[in-house]
Amino acid sequence: MSDDLPKLRMAPPETPEQLAHRAEREHRAVELQREGRLEQSLAPFRVGSVRFLNAAPLVRGLEDEIILATPAKLAEMLQRDELDAGLVSITEVLFHDRYDVLDGMAIASLGEVKSVFLAHRRPLVEAREIFCDTASLTSVNLLRVLLVERGLKPEFKPLPDYASATEHDFVLLIGDAALDFLRAPHPHEIFDLGAAWLELTRLPFVYAVWALRRGVENRALRQQLREARDFGLDTLDSIIRTRTEYDYELRKDYLGWHIHYFLGHDEKRGIAKFIELLRKHNLGPVYEPKFVV
């Protein structure tokens, strides 16, 4: 062999810290590529979602393209055909036979959900009027079902504003407003609707689904929503670590334990049971959901 050829030089071995750093850097590069593919991917579709922390994993990478509103406002926009898809309350698709439901994904819980509850400072059997978060659709009907199954039929009234929530004996709150209430001083007991539903039915409860305007070709949109969900769940630890709402422990507990994002066999059994009870108590008309993949 000629002495003119350059000699091969072995790279110095990497320390465990360097290997970990390189793996993290490569992982981050892959995440950025996935995020980049989702950016500007929804056009020409108009898509809405709630502002709540619990929706973050379902819209990962799509944040700049999503119209944010309350569940009630999103429902109004869908009914006026101002949106092609919305992450809306399950009751919106059960009460209006004009949407398809994107299969496989939802916002659901099996048991305590933390962010959907009736705060009460008197026994439930004494409830005569309940003040309800006006952003809510599903939760009001879920509470109606849970209470009427106990023989209770209080009057439901709109909550004038969140600041007055602690002044009422019975108040229904959802989403981030509910989490805010939990973290502030209050004399109320908490009737968690997810826990009460599990106690009643032994099933998960589905709070929100992707509703797709029927009659619109949306195969590409469905694919992008699935991509965003997959990206969100694959990077759930990053979402929990980097979001700024509340503190790390709450985000980890809430997003990593109480909420889940699958719409499978048991969740559909939960929806079917909810339909059965809505019809039983004449809280309808109620339509069977039509799932699309």
C-alpha cells in the first residue's frame, strides 16, 4: 500500500451525554419535518377547534390554521356552513343529522375527567337551579342525564360570567374555566361528570369529536387531521413539557392520564349508551352518528 494514501482516522468515542444529545437533536429534526409537512396543509378547508388545553394533541402542527372558538360557537358556525370541520361536542352530531364523524379519534375519559364538573356547596338532592357554562353543549346534556337518572330535574340557567361562579350553590363548568375554578379557593364539592358516567355505565364518555360537513369531499382533510393527531400523541411529552397553561404536574396528570384521544369500540359503546339515555328522557331528537375513516 502506498505511503501517499491518507490514513483512516477513527472518530473518538462519544460519551453517553454526547450520544443522548445527538439522539435528541436527530429526534427534534424529525419532529420539525413532521411539523413542517402539517403547516399550511388544511387549505382550502375551514377548520375550527376549541381553545381548551385538552384539544392541543389533536391539532398539533395545525395551530396557525385553526379557527378557535367555544364549543357552542363552533356548533353555530358549522350549522351556518362557515366551517367544513370542527372539533365539537358529541351532542352537536347527535342532535343534527348533517355531519360525519371522523373515526378513531375523540376527546374522551374513562372516569374522572377533571375539567367537566358540577361544583356544588349543597347536596345534589337540593339542586333547584344550576348555572351552566354557556360554552358547553354536551356537558349540560350529560348532567341532565346523570341527574334525571337520580330522579333530579333542576332548572338549568346560563352562568352570567365566570367571575360569579363561586357565588352559586350549583354551577356547571367545563374546560380551562373548570381547571381555573379547581385551582382557586372555593367552598364547593366537585361532582365530576366523567366519574359519575363511569359509575352509572362502566363505560368511557366521549366529549368531543371531529364533525365533518356531510356532502363535502374531504379525504385530504381527514388525512391531515389524522396526521395531526398522530403527531400530537407521538409528541405528547413535549406538549406537556412546553405548554404554558397551569403547571407541569397538572398538564401531565390531565393530558397524560384523565383525557384520552381514541375513539374505539368502548367509546362507541359509550356514545350508544348516551343516545339510549337521551332518548329515554326525551332529550332529543337524537340521530345515530355516521363514522368515516
